[in-house]
Amino acid sequence: MPADITVRPMRADDAAAVLAIYQAGLDGGDASFETTAPSWAAFDAGRLPDHRLVAVDGADTVLGWVAVSPTSTRPVYAGVVEHSVYVDPATRGRGVARLLLDALIAATEAAGIWTVQSGVFPENAASLAVHRRAGFRIVGTRERVGRHHGRWRDVILLERRSPLI
């Protein structure tokens, strides 16, 4: 990991870069069932404000992002969130996703969140590998859970349970 890459809270002025990175991931075909990044207003409304982070270089250029959404409005699930992590294609392979996941884990644990989960397409081997290295485990496979570009797709459910909470 280059020393000039740091993680900081996501800001509204990061919107264009965050959504461009999101769209690049969607265009790759193995990141999400979504095909078009949302508007900033929709992105902002759907994610918890205290757990949105970006990785930036020394010039404050956004290289990747991670954010969480609540999984339920029921109080019993207050400590369970679903996350997404996306990295600029030009920056992949440099440890940015791992840096973002580590920062997210620290932030969510500090806030009392005990489970961080995500759904990943089985074909997204790089995402599965970085999640395993960050302490996530495979809970199971949701078979043919949705159609994407005209075909049924499976989703691997991953979770990381905090050993501290």
C-alpha cells in the first residue's frame, strides 16, 4: 500500500468521484444487480452517514469508497449493516479495498455494530478474496436470487461478526 493513500469520511463534494467509481464497478458486470449508479440524493439517503469512507491519494483524489446501509428498521437489528465497497479500476490490486474494509470495521465496531454483511456474486473472486482476508466468512449461497442482464445470478452472503461486541 503506497504511503500516500489514506482513508477519510466521505463528503458531499466527493459525489461525482464516488458515483463514477460506482458506475465503473457496475459496468464490469459482477458487482451488483444494479446497472446504473443512483443520483447522489438517493445514494446519500440510503446509507448511514457515520459509516461512509473514501480512500484518497496525496492529491485527495478518491480511489475507492465503502458505505453501509441498515438491514432492518427493527431495533433488534440495530447492530447489523450491509456494506458495499468499490475501487477505481485504475487502482485495483493496490490494497485499497482492504484499507477501506479495515477502516469500516474499526468505525462500525466503535459504534457498537456487531455484524457487517454483504452479498457478492460468485464470479467476483477478487471481492471474495479481500473479504476473506478481512475476516468475513461465507454464510451461504442464495441461488438464483435475481436476474441480471437476462440471466439468473447467485449471491454469496458474507458476514463479519465483531469479536469485540
